Amino acid sequence: MAKFKIRKNDVVMVTTGKNRGATGRVLSVLTDKGHVVVEKVNVVQRHIKPQGGRPGGTVQKEASIHISNVALWDEAAQRTRRVGWKVLEDGRKVRVDKHSGQVID
């Protein structure tokens, strides 16, 4: 299984596709498919049947985007971040910004 540099609750920016330039918080990372679900990005309509007490109808929800089409977003600098790995002296492996060298975790 691949180790992804984007995690749940990270703020990301979409770099390609119809939602290019949109930013949002990562709701989930689908590691088996290599996709992420981003809040209020790539919204699609799904038709659901009534079941139990729930009525049927059309529901809008976020669809997944391939992880290569999003980049970590830096709110303070208003730019995307390139992410790398670094092992600290205490043995922890953390994410770092390749531009500034700042630890992200």
C-alpha cells in the first residue's frame, strides 16, 4: 500500500479538471483506489430509492478525485505546497514543505 502525502482534514487545491482552482478540506482518503473526497468539490447528483423512513429523491454529494490532481494548500502563503518526508532526531517521520523546510505535521 502506498503512503500518501495528503491526509484527512488537510486543505487542498484542485490542480486539474473541471474543478481546477477550487480549495476544500479532505473528507476522506481512499487508499485502495488512490482517490480523495474533498468538501464541496466535484459535487454530483445521485438518485436514491425510498428505504425505511427515508424518502427517495435526488441527493447531491461529493465524488472522489484522483490524489494526483490535488495539492496541499498553504493558507498563510496562499500557494500550493510540495510535500516531502523527513525523519526527525527522535525517530518520527514527518511531512515537510520542500520550499520552506517547515514541518507540516
